[in-house]
Amino acid sequence: MAKNKSKSINTAPKEVKKTIAIKKETSMVSKVEVKNPRDSERISQIVGAIFIFLGVLLVAFGVYSFIKYSATPQLNDSLVSPSVSEMAAVTKESAITVGGNASGYDTVYVYVNGEKIKDVKVGAKGEFKTDITLEQEGEYDITVAGIKGFPKRYLSAQSLVEKITIDKTAPLLTQTTYAKEVGTQTFTVSGVVEKDAQVIIKRGTDYYSATCDADGKFKIVSIALDSGLNVFNVVVKDTAGNESVMDSEIKVTYSPDSSVNGDAVTDNSLPVAAGEFSRMTDFLLGNNLVMIFGILALISGITTTSVLYVKSRRE
């Protein structure tokens, strides 16, 4: 007789199974701690608000600083003015270097004839240097002033004036005086150019020079001559560095038979003498006055002695 096997058949209704599953899930969820998200959001909002506030403050300070820094500096006469290094008084160059010392300042304003044309940063050691351009000829006044402070800026008084003259015109020899034919081994040239100009007379490797006085007058003495015709070139330089070579050469003939003393022409206003009158003038000015006076004294002595002798014989 066959035995019947007992089978375990889950006959529980579906609703019961579903309830059991929910209970298991609920029991697992209850073991996990669920935090409230409102606390972290509140902290993030506070931190964000702080950063936004700080950002607004920084932007406002930046705008304020920019406005103050960009505004015209306030003049403060109590500040010590920067100094400008000595510059050439006269130059032919258009590019001029302006430099000096501005210790205690961060910026220097450069002025030309009282008008600001440039600003330059001051170095770590208080030095400053910049180039400016002065195209037109003429005299200019160069000054500087120092600026410092943040955000409010303060400006010092302008420095002492440095004068500079731009001269691009080459000098011209407007007048020369010399004897064209002489009987001496040297001669003198005098003339007029411009104030403080240098006049150079040269022939080959030999050259002679002189500097004009305040009126532009010059005189070069004892220029050596060879027998016959001597030709010299003339070069004129002014204090600005301009140079010109004269188109007209100086031509002097040395003739031993001539009685003209080439070194006798020393005055710019004296014309070059000629004829018999020039011979007499050259003779008188040729360092022969002592001999003339000696001869006259001898003649006078002989005459006086002769007169006295004749009178004594008559008596």
C-alpha cells in the first residue's frame, strides 16, 4: 500500500505575504538613521551669504580705491620735492632723458614749461628715469613732482627748474678778417660766429682752434705758413653739437719779400689794409716800436750835443 507523501503547501493568502514583506522592509528602514536635510541647507546658506557680503565689500572698496587713486592728487606743499639730475644746457637731440631721485614717492610727474606730459614709476632705490621728446627748437623748462599715498594721493610741489635749449641749426661764420698776402711765417684770423662756438682752422694734420666770446667774436693767432699759397679749411661747431664746414676756404700767400705782418690783424673791425699805407701800418705794428724810439733818442742826443758844442766854441 503506497504511502502518501505529505507536501508543504503555502496556502497563505497573497495579502498576508505582502504584509510580511512590508514589515521586513519597515524593520530595515527603522535601523537606518535618516537625517533632516534642513540643517545642512541652512549652514550652506549662511556661508554663502557671508561670502556674498564679503565680495560686495571688496568690490565696493575696489571701486572706492580706483576713484580715489584715479582722482587728481591733492597738493601738499609740506612734501619735499624730487630732484632732477643735471642735464646738458644745450643739445641738438630731440630725445631728452629726464632722471633723478624721488625717494619716498611711488610715481613722478614730468612737466615741460609747466604742463604735465608724462608720469613714471619710481624704482626701489628711489630713482626714476624716462625719455621725453622735444621736437621744436627753443628753450624749455623741465620740472618734476612726486606722488604718493593710497587710496588718497598727495602731490608735492614741482622741483627746481632745469633749463634746456634745443638747437638744431648749424652755426655760420659771418665775418672773417685776415691778410691774404704776408711777409711773416705766421698770420692771425679773427671773425664772428655765435656765442661760445668753436672755430677750427686746419690744413692737413695741423689745426688751430679758438672759442668765441659772449658776442661771438674769436681770434686765432700764430697760424704757421709755408712759402707760397697756403689753403686752410674752416670748421665751426656750436655748443649743441651742430657742425658746419665753410664753403669758402682761407687762402694766404706767404711771400718773404712782402712787408705785411700777418699777425697784425687782431681787431674784427679793422679792414685788411693795402698799398703803401698798409706797409707803414704793418711796420709800426710789427714789434719795431722800441727800435724806432731808440733811433729817435739817439738822433735827439746827437743833435743836442752838437748844438751845445757849437755854442761853447762861439763863447
